[in-house]
Amino acid sequence: MKTASAPKARVADAAPPVEARSGIIRLINRLRVELIDALDRELAQYDISAPQLIVLASLATDDPVSPANICKTISYDPGAMTRMIDRLEQKGLVKRIPNPNDRRATQLALTPAGKALYPQLIAVKDGVAARFLRGFTKDETRQLEGLLNRMLANR
């Protein structure tokens, strides 16, 4: 007669380590909110928001990008993305171009004005990052980056 064995616990069912329950997610979320707020304040002089900077950074390569790909990359609502692209286009920073492979679709690229402004925006972003990392050594910064990348790899 077979005895029933206890079901194996799945990794997702396992209790998180004590350290994870102590507020890591709360701290990461709070840090994210504070970073976005600080970016928004600093970028206001350029009439750009932190989410708009993320879109512009997605377009900083010389290759056109589809709005759908940006939405997937940054987990953004397609309707909100369309409105954001409209605003960036009105500011003369982004242009829509026909997709050569699909007549129904468009791609996005930075305009010359967007390319000219982009380095200034990145300098603002770097300044905000430097402020949040004030007091960290280079090794600590690299370690933090490594730990965050490990968390992302675990998803």
C-alpha cells in the first residue's frame, strides 16, 4: 500500500527570507517614487517629465522604434503612450515615421531638436542619480547595481 507523500513546495510558495519581509519592496517603491519626483522637478525647466525622458531615452538610438515596443519595454499603457507621444511631437522632439514593413504602423524617432536636447536631459538624470548616490563609494555603487540586477534576474 502506497502512502501519500507531502506535496513539494514550489519556489513561489516558499516564505521569503526575513530580510525580504522587512520592507525591501516598500523601500524600493519609495525610492522609485522619490527618484521620479526628483527627476520631474529637475526636468521641469525643459518642460519634460520623467516618463517623457524614458521615452526619449528609448529613441536615443539612430534606429526608429515602434510605440508598441516602448510600451512593452517600460510597461506603459498604450493609450497613455499615444498621448505622451502626441505631446512630445507637439514639442518638436519626436516624429512619427511610416514603418517600411507595415503600412498600418508607425515608428518613432527623435527630431534634430530632440537629439540636441537629449544630452542636457541625460545630464539632469545623471545629476539626480549622483545626488541619490552621494556618500556611496564606487564599489558600493557597483555592488548596489549588481544586487538590483540579481533581483531582476530572479523575476
